[in-house]
Amino acid sequence: MPKVAIVPILMIWLGVGALPAVITAFAISFFPIVVNVATGLATIEPEMRDVMRSLGASQWEILTKVGIPRAMPYLFASLKVAITLAFIGSVISETVGGNRGIGFLMLSAGARNDSATTFAGLFAIAIMGVLMYAVCALIEQRMTRWAFRGAVMT
């Protein structure tokens, strides 16, 4: 089921405002992150687990010293995807039933045939998306520098 299909139900349950947009953005972003982090944790080599166990490591220590570092590149890859999905979800939510926000602004400007305001809203969303992506990429570069041998991240 497309996650944006729940927007009208959220509007009925929670009313008009920012909360349905936040919940929609969360619902759309949550599953790609969980799936990628689970994939990152599942890619731990069995030999690595065996070595850690032979050194006396507990399951918690294996998770914190091997699993989480191994899953970090997967986490950041999914966060970059989730950022764009969250913007899509929040704008759709604002468009469907919001009384504020860029989606509402674009919808009302479109109804007035005000293309300048509609494009301004579109550019504002694009700029915010690019900036959030860049912030995520910068944090990724600083936190997972070890994962990119010889590659230069911009």
C-alpha cells in the first residue's frame, strides 16, 4: 500500500496541521532505513562473529564493535534516500489537507494560476532537499571515513 494513501485517514484522525505531515514523512522514511540497517547487520561475516566469540565477546559487544560500524554505510545510504521521501510525504500531506506549509502554498497558488509562487515553492523544496542531502553526506563522510578507501566523497 502506498504510504501517501494514509494521508486522508491521518487528516481525519489527527486533524489538519503539521502532525499528519510529520507522521506521513516518518512512515514513508522508516521502512527503507530499517531494511537497509538490517541488511548491514546481516552482512557481518560469520568468521568475524566466530573470531569475536573466541575472544570472549558477548552478543552485545559483537553488535557494538562490529555490527553497528558495519551497518553505518547502509544507514547513511538509507538516510539519503529517506530525506527525499520525507519531503515528498510532507508536501503531499500539506497539499491534501494542510492549512499551512509549502505544499498548501503551492496548491493555493496553482488554483490562482500564480505560476511564480508555485515555482518558488518548488524551488524552496528542492533547495531544502539538496541541503539536507548535503548535510547527511557530510555527516556520513565524517562518521564513516574508514568505509571509503581511496574514494573521495564530496
